[in-house]
Amino acid sequence: MDDLPQGEKPVSSQSNPIIIDGVMYANSGKQTVFAINANTGEKIWSFMALDEGEASAASRGVTYWENGNDKRILYSAGTSLIAINAKTGKIISSFGENGKVNLNEGVRDDPEKISVTLTTPGRIYKDLIIIGSRLPDFYGSPPGYIRAYHVKTGELAWTFHSIPHPGEKGYETWPPDAYKYAGGVNCWAGKSIDIERGVVYLAMGSPSYDFYGADRIGANLYGNCVLALDAATGAYKWHFQTVHHDIWDYDLPCPPNLVTIEKDGKEMDVVVQATKQGFIFVLDRDTGEPIFPVEERKVPASNLPGEIAYETQPFPLKPAPFVRQSMTGDDLNHYSDTDHEAILKTFRSVRFEGLFTPPDLQGTLSIPATRGGANWGGGAFDPNTNYIYIRGNNLPEIQTIVDANQHFAAQNNTRFELGRVTYEKHCASCHGQEMQGIPPSYPSLVGLKDRVAEGISLQKIRQGSGIMPGYQSVLSEQEINGIMAFIYNKKDAKIEVPQVTESENEPERYMNITPYRTWSDPSGNPALKPPWATLNALNLSTGEYEWQIPLGNDEKLQEAGAPPTGLLGRSGPMVTAGGLVFISGAADKKLWAFDKMTGDLIWETTLPAANNANVCSYAIDGKQYLALSVGGTTENPSGSIMAFALSAE
């Protein structure tokens, strides 16, 4: 791709290319859409929706629609849904307002003060495109309504209130006025459509705030639900909630798989949903009833003031979890006596009573945690074997819960000090207390003033960029300007902001200040023994795993003669009729092919950079290819699309 010049900071592309009539369509990390000759790799056209330097949110691909000679690409850039001509790459001005629909409009809150973007592209049902949203996971977030727009005009066709209004099903699972203030419950991970049934199945996210829900006591439908809606009208069909009153950030991380399996001698149409907890729920496609038994089990109570953790949570009796859900002191790594002693001390000091241990001021061990289990790549189903393949991440975290009103109190009322506490409250969980980040997902902000113009950073804070949502709905202009003063080290800023005084009516707010960080020893090594990631083949007919293997390898930490360590990855697998499972997406930059029946490694290659998107496959003139998006490098900051030809040999 060529939309960033050499010398720019490399971006991480998450796009899953699609191929229509020999043309490949994909968008870059900069949100430029490319049409590429899928046989030769030559660029046909490109469309850049965002101005140079303008912020963008992560986008995992584009959507195609056609009716006769009317062929369209629909995709999201910034806070807009855009329609462009698939043949010419020109914007279709009759769609929305001059080719764009403002996604901020039609969601409860002031469109001038929120930032609604798309992570996963919309899905087509007849002449409608059905979309979810990407929102801030914080107090004050807008609700994640599900919406459908007419493909030709951009007019809104229907809206489903994911936080129910009075009189709507599920309203009783929230406090009476929650629909006026509660946020989240968005579909960021994706959705699947059964065209024959006319039903869209959505993987719903959790309510906000992720780790404290005193202001939303109850089960909180439709948070953490597999949700079935009439695709034409948005009418409710059924739901299955995988977590009640989520306080662990266990939002559903990937689209549900719609598959037909053979069980007990009968064919069954089912919905298969993988979760961060490592559970796989197999549900009847018409009713939402589990195919394998699921039981509600009592789980630990919360100790946080005002919080009422839900008394029970659903546990499928089959299939077994595909990642670890518990650990003991014997499971801790021992790279050195000093490091081992440190993590053992932590392990003994924090609260851990198994899966669904609530966040606690004592500190809580969470396993799997916010990046555990399945991720956005989801599963791949093979109809010839009834196997589904899924990547699993074993990544425990230590939750550090603080009283936000006390912990983030400013020491003075300068703009820099306001920025420091605002950064620590909203940004440090991803970018780190010292702004070092967690590359490549969360970039370092060290030395930002020498690398990025202030205007670009300001737009990113307001509108979002990469996987970071926009914060203009959550932060005041004073707070945003304060963050700018802090990250650009403007300690000499003399302009004072009004002193914020603590009100007697200030709501209690507790925060996890260490989410999204794998628990590590003082030297930075994972606290848990490997494998840290696996590839799993589950037979959906029996509910039993046929094989499970480590996926990825850290050669520096691999013990002599030991299996690969496994590595954190987000992309999912692709399975072919020819008997191979392709997957990539770890820090070792590998692309692998495994035997789908045994898990044996058949082939591997090293990519220029880490891949964060699923592999796709297509055929032209009888020749089969696979293609994937690869992240940027110093020489090619935009990243690239790489295609490989499959050989019968």
C-alpha cells in the first residue's frame, strides 16, 4: 500500500480482504480503500476518505453490495459510513449527505459530543447494511444501538435499543433510568446473517464501565449476548446471555459462526459463539437454546461499595474450555529466584476464587482476562468434518482497583496537572503510566512532541485512532487540552483551570488501572508457564477436542527440548477443503499451515511484520491463492497485502 510515505510511523492493518469477480478490496490502517487486481496485484484505484494527518479508528475491512450494474463498496472511516463506486472508486454522492452518513446521529447523546465508529464492517441483508459500533469503554459512553441503513440512499431503516427503553423486553434487567445514562452494549466484534431465515445474529459487548457496575445493577440485557434480530425490521427474535452484569470486560470478542452440524444422527442448524472466558456456546439457530447442557453456577460476591455482582453465571458442561480458567502457585514461571519470589508474593496477596472473581480493592487475579480466550479473528468451521478451529490465548492479568475520585485527585489546578490525572485515568491503562505503550497494539507516546504534530494528536483524542475510540463524549475540552499539555510536556503552561471540588453527591467510581496487561514478573517475562496461546480443533458433533497445539513461539523463553511457548495473537484461522488450516498473527511474524485432521505443521513462512487480520482464500482461472494484510514496516509504513499461490504438490 502507498498511502503513507517512508519515514512515517508504521501502522497496523487489520483488514480482511474480500475478492469479487477477480478484484480484491481492502482498506489500509490509514483507511484508504484499495481495489487490486487479485491475479496480478496491480492497483486499479484507491480512495482516501480521511485528510492527511486526520485521525481514524481501526477498521477490519469493507462491505460489497451490487444490484445489476450498481456495485458499491461501503465502509467506515472516522465517524462516517461511506459509499463508493466499486468500479471507479468515486464517492456516490446520492448516498447520505454527499456520500456519507454521520454515525454520531441517531444515538441517544449529542452528536457533536460523541464519537461513534465501526471496527468490524457492516453486513448486507438485501438492500440494507446492518452495523454495530465502537465506543469508549468508560463512564459516560453512549449506548451501542444496532442500526440498519438503506444501501442506496443511506436512510436509516431501523434501530434496536441495546439498552432497552421502557416497555421493551429486557428493560427490567436495568435500573429504571439506565436507558438515559448507561453506555456500551455495542456490537464491535461482528455479526452473521442467515439469509434464508432473514435473521442477523450479533455478538454483543459489555456495558460501561467495564469493571464497576453499581450504577447498572441487574443482568443488563443485551450486554454480552448472542442476539438474534429480524434483519429486515430489527425486531427481537431471541437472546442468550453469556455473562450477567459483566464486571470483567468479558464482551463477546468475535462474530458467531452459523454452521450446520450432525449430532446424534440429525442435522442441526446452530450458532457457535466463542468467548474470552474460553467457553464455546452452541445454540439452536431458531430458539437460542443450548445444544449442549449449560448450568447456572453460583459465583463469588463483590466487596466493592455499591456493587452487587450477579449471583450466578452460565457454565457450559460441554465443550470444555479451550483456555485455562484457573492456576496455582505451581503454575508460576521460575526464570530466576528473585522474579519467582516477586510473582509468588503477588499471587498470595490478591483475591482469586476462580472464574468470575469480582474486581477487588485487594487486587484480583483474572484468568482468562481481558485479552484471553478468543479474540476478534473468531473461529473457522469445516463442514466436511464438523470441526471448528479456534485460537486461544492464556493471558492472566492482575486487576488493580482504585477509588477514582481519590486516586486521580489533582495536586494543583494547572492545565498540565489536570492533564496528568486525566491521562492516568483514561489513557494509562493502554499507553502506560510512563507512556511506553504496549506495541504494536498500544503505541508508545514517549517523545511524541518530536514525532507528531499537536493537531493530529488532538484529533485522535477527540475522534479515535486505531483501536482507540474517540473521547470527545467522555472528556471536557479542558480535560482534552490538559492531556495535550501533559503528553507534549508543557509544564510551563500557566493557564489555570477551575479547581474541581469534590461534591458530597459525587458518584462512587472505581477503576481498574492495569487492564490489558499480561501479568509479568519484574523482568517482563509472563508470570504463567506456557503455552500462552493454542490452536484448537473442536468436533462440534461430539463436543470433544480432536487436537490442541501451542501456536507461536518465543525462542528466547522456550526451554531446550520443550514445545513452542505459544504467543498472543488476535487473528483467526481459515480452513480449506484441501485439508489445511492457515493462521498467522503473532509477534514472531509467522504464517502457518497445519494439517486440519492432526494439527501437524505442514508449512510456514516469515512475514515482513506481524499480521493482525484473518487470511482469506480465492481462485482465479483454476488457481487458488491465499491473501492477508500485513502491518507496516520502516520501509513500508502503510503495510501491504500479500498473496501466496497454493500448489497441489
